[in-house]
Amino acid sequence: MLQNVKMFYLDLVFFDHHPYLQLLTFSALKGHICNQILVTPFYETVCTLKSTLSLSGMAGNWITGPSNQTTDFGSVFTHQVLPVLYVLIGGVGLALNSLAAWIFFRVPSDSGMVVYLKNMVVADLLMLLTFPWRVASELGLGGWQIRVAVCRYSAVLFYSSMYVGIILMGLISLERYVKVVRHSSSCTHPLQRVGFTRVLALLTWSLLLLSVLPNVMLTSKPADEESSRHCVQLKTPLGQQWHKVSSYFGVALFWATVLVLAFCYSSIAHHFYKSYRRVRQDDSGVYSKSNCSIFSLLAVFFICFVPYHICRVTYTQSQLPGSGFSWHSRYMLFQAKEVTLFLSALNVCLDPVIYFLMCTKFRESLLKKLPRGRGGPKRCSLTTEQTVSNM
């Protein structure tokens, strides 16, 4: 005999970006669902009979949650808190990177370090251009057409800029490794030559452009208000596969860069430690400062980028049709992706700190502009002592 079994499902949904608390109650005996929607300060109950719905079919819908076509994975945090945070870091990042650009593009590119850092400034400024579009999309400004523009163009530019910055940080670590550990001068090793570093920077931009451009071209399905909520629904079948491949490619580039950073900076730290033991009585302050600079740079890199790349592969898989992820899992992965992506965006505020720590020329030029600054700009790490202080 069938007993009257009731199941409850609490859900937070959004209509026109306004939150509604929805309580779904399923009665197995009566065979209907009662949707109870809380609307502050009013309370409304709407019951919709589902007499034609079988119990097995009901259970399937209960497990998977709302269909992909009507699900909004947004929350109060993503729709209201994150936009404010993006405005804050956007303002700070724009001020800091504008100052960095003003300094860097008034000094000659006479070292590989300066070439890489100039390209990092460009990447950060391009990333900052995407913030207003993201904020407008989350706040519901401009309608669903803004969300489509974010999916097709703004998000692609954001990820391209992020990975250019990541690769450049790996190239900087290689340049520092050759300079410090291998004791190579600027005229003997290719990684120290300005022309070669310019080629590497150009190849970095070209590689990322070729990998993400199809994401723009293949996000070409007709858009409407529902499909614009999930960028993957705007992609053609080939576009969905390319999105998956390009995501895996980006993750592979990131973890390869992590290995390069770990090798280079552990070697540099070991070299500094051996040098410190030889000249401990004279340069203890210099080597202490160098170790602080190394760990500060690595901390910025790992805090900003590692969390996002831990969850990106799983999140990408959950986006694709037929992934088998439950609605709750997809919701939690989306929230995790948004939080960790914000940490990646925070890099636009922290990169100028790297410029200050890594390059004497930037540091001296900046201090010269301050009221008590003095002395002219210097070359980046031309001697062993300067290299130590710059790391």
C-alpha cells in the first residue's frame, strides 16, 4: 500500500535578478507538487497539479533539479556582492596599472625583464576593460544582450589576458634563473637578449589568440534570454568541444608554468642561501629582502591562480550536455568558479607590487616621482647584488 510520503526541496531562484525563496513539497499519495514561494514581505502559495506525471518521472526530476533551460545558477553573492567587489578592484587596478604604464613606457626596453613587464601591463589593462561588462551583466543592466556580449567577447578577452600574464610570469622566472643561477650576462644567453624576449612575448600573444579566437567564432547560435544565462548554450556543437579543449589547454599551460616557477625560484632561493652563508656578515639584510621578494611573488601567484585552476576542469565538464552532474553539484561548482575567478581578477591589483619588487628601474622611477625620491633610474639587475635585491 502506497504511503503518503512527502519530500521537501528548498531552492533560491531569481526572477529579473530578484531573489525568491522557493519551497517545493512533493506528495507521493496525492501525486502533485506544491510550489510555495516566499516573497518578502508577502507570502504566496501556488499549487500546480501534476496528475499526469508518473512517480518515476517525478523522482528523476527531483534528483536532477530544474532543467538546464530554466536554471539560473546565480545567487545573492554573484548578483549583488561580486559586482561591487569588481568595481573596487577595477578602480584600484586601473589606477595602479595606469601608473605602471606611464612609468614603463617612458623607459627604454633594454632588458628582457622590462619587455616582459611591459607586456604584463598591457595584459592587465585589457583585463580591466572586461570588468564593466561583467558588472553590467550581473546587475542586469542592458538586458540579456549584455550577457551575450560577455559570453562572445568579454569573457574571451578576460581569459586571454589572464593566461598571457601567467605565461609571462613563467618567462620572467626563467630569465631570473639564467641571470642569477647560471650567471649569464645579457649578451650571451638568448633569454637575456631583448630581441629574443620580444619574440617570446609575441609568440605568447599569438598562441593565446589562436586558441581562443574559435571560441568567439563558434559562439554563434541564436541567443535569447534563457540561453544567454549559460554561455555554453550559445556555442555550436563544435564550439562546445573547442571550449572543452581550450579549457584543458589553458589548465595544462598553467600547471606547466607552476612547475617552471617551482624549479626556477627554488633554485634561486638555494643559490641565495649558499651565497648568504659566504657573506653573512655583510649582506644579511640584502638576502633577507631577496627571500621576502621571492615568497611574496609566489604567494601572489598561488593565491590568485591556483584555486581557479583546481576547479576549472570539473566546472567545464559540468557545463557540457549530458555531463551527468546533478543540479546541486552544478550550482556549487558555479559558485566556486565565480569566487576563484574573482581571485584571478584580483591579480590586476597585485601585479604592480611585482613590478616594484622585481625591477630596480621601475622602483627607482617610481620613487623619483615621490617628494622625497632621489636618484635616477637604474638598469634591472645588472650585478649580482642588484639581482639579489630585485628578487
